[in-house]
Amino acid sequence: MKKIGFIPLRKGSKGIPNKNKRKMVGRPLFTWVLGEAIFSELDEIVVYTDDESIIDFIAKEYHWTSKVKALKRSEESAADTASTESAILEYCNSINYDFDIFCLMQATSPFTRKEDINTCLDKIGTEFDSALTVVNTHRFLWNENGEALNYNPQKRPRRQDFEGVLIENGAVYTISKEALKLHKNRIGERTAVVKMPEESLSEIDTESDWVTVENLLMERQKQEKISKKITHIVLDVDGVFTDGTITYTKDGEHTKSFDMRDGMGLEILRQFNVKVMIMTSENSQLVAKRMEKLKIEHVFLGIKDKFTLLNRILNEENISLGNVAYVGDDVNDLTNICSVGWSLAPNNATDIVKQHADIVLSKESGAGAIREACQFIMKYNKRFM
């Protein structure tokens, strides 16, 4: 049974400029749902957009998986007045409905987890021809005429006795091919509901919405932390190995300063079977040469969505985020900082990273911070011996 995921993205945004690709907790907003979709039971995920920069981003960032592709949508289906259904039908007609189950996912729902996607997929069968995600809210609803919609004000129930109401959160919709062709709509006739947490009802239409959702996401990731024996250390480069500055020669070449003590600390970790990995958004031959000299084999350059790549590696090696220590300094490290078993920040890291890191090191980047992190890991891992 072929299951296709579909994420429609528009280039523009009325309330928040470039909303879909603006960084939410250090990664583009649309990558939150895309990353979950990659590890779901979907066979293929299509990002349907009129933004060439997003198409280029996906080609570079997710080359390691054959599940994801980005396609250019027409100007008509990307217009402000166009419905999501117009984009869905345009794409489905272009592939002659070559799928069994269609899954619509909205980029503005970053709380979506792969489990939500899988549950919606599993609902499609003999009993249901479509499914959608909802939130069970225990709020009392009224209309403008002063009429209660979902309870009797004369017999106001206690919260624990009130079933509440189910509200669409717009995150995930699944539908069978037959129902989609018949109704030309994301919802069929026999619809199942899949509950998601109440925070997933949050809208992202204003700057204050953005801040609220970002804080909720960071707290969710931190609350889910589980600390285990550290088997992997993942490090950024600029602002971790180096002090973040670049020196240019008269010939236009640039140089970076590295602390020799850091290399020795990492070598000691390797001797105790802690795998060392480099993950940086920079794609630099200078960095590649330095890591080669340090004999670090697992080096990932030019990475923008570090969280999805990290999860791919962990899946392949059958370990969890709890087994990872992460050393980062800036906003593009933030999701990993909030998610791994132990996160560490150099003393001169950005304020937002230091605020959410588990440990703020006493040493600065390029001046012994990595060696200090290595010493912490060695001491911490002794409790598992």
C-alpha cells in the first residue's frame, strides 16, 4: 500500500514574512513536520512549493533519503486566494493518483510527531476513509448571540466531569485515494479523529504567536530528555573548536585558531569508546582538513537541519538521544541542545544557548571548552561502570 505525504508551502506570508523557512528553535519551521514525516511510515514525502530556495534547500539537506522530494507548484495554486485543495488536486492529477493513501501535513504545525502521522495512516481502511488530528479542549464555547454552544450554563459541569469538545488543529489529514477522487476534499465521509496535545492548537500568525510556540517547543524537548550513558559526542565547529573569529591574510585566505588540548581530550574519549562526531552548518575545506588531522571520521559539513540528521544517525546505530552529549554555541544548535541527554555550551556561547544548555562550561570556545566537556563525560560515564 503506497502512502504519500504532502506538505504545501507558499513563498509569501501575510502575518510573518517568510514564515515557513524562518528558524523555529534554530531550524526552518517546515523542517519540524518534514523531519517527523521522514521517520514515519510514509513511503514518499512531497514538499509542494513555489519557493525555489526551499527546493534547493531540500535537494542539499535531505540527499541522504530517497523519501523526500520538492516540486514546483503552479502560480495559480500558490496564490493567496487559492485553497489547499487546489494544490492537492493539482499534484494528484499530475501523478494520476498513483497512491493508496494521501497524507496532508501542515508546516505551521510543528508539534506534529511521527506517531500522529502513523496513527492517522493506520485509521484508513474498511471502517474509515479519512482521518484528521484534533485537540480535546475543555473550554466552554459561546456564540455572538450570547448562547452557550457546548454546555448548559445552569448546570455548569466541573472540569473533570466535562468531556469537552474536539477541535481540528489542522496538523495532519489522511484520506484514501478513492475518497479523495470522489469528494475532491481532504476529508471523506467516514472520518476518524486522532487526538494531539492541547499545545498543538496554537496558531502562528503573529510575532507573539511565534515566541509562544517556540518556547513551548523548547520546553517539550527538554521535558522529554532522558540521560543515559554517553556513547556519542556531537560538536559544532565555529564557536566550539574555535573562538568564532576568522583571520584573513593579505592574499585573501582565512585562518582559524584551534586549541591543541581539545584534540587530546577527544582522543581520550575515543579510547573509552565514545564516538566523536562533527556537525556544522559551515562547508569548509579548512575545517575538513583539521578534522582529518584529528582523525575524526564522522564529519558532517554544511548541515542546516542538524536535528533530523542526528535522528537519522541514531536510528541507524540503534541508540537514543539520551546517549548523546552535544556541544554547541549558537541558535542553529538549539533543538539539539534542548533534546539530547547532555548539552554543553562554551562560556562565550550565545545567551539563548546558555539559557537552555544543561551545563555552561567555565572555559570559552577555542580555549579549552572541549577538553572541559570531555572531562565531564569521562567523570559522568564512571557511574555506568
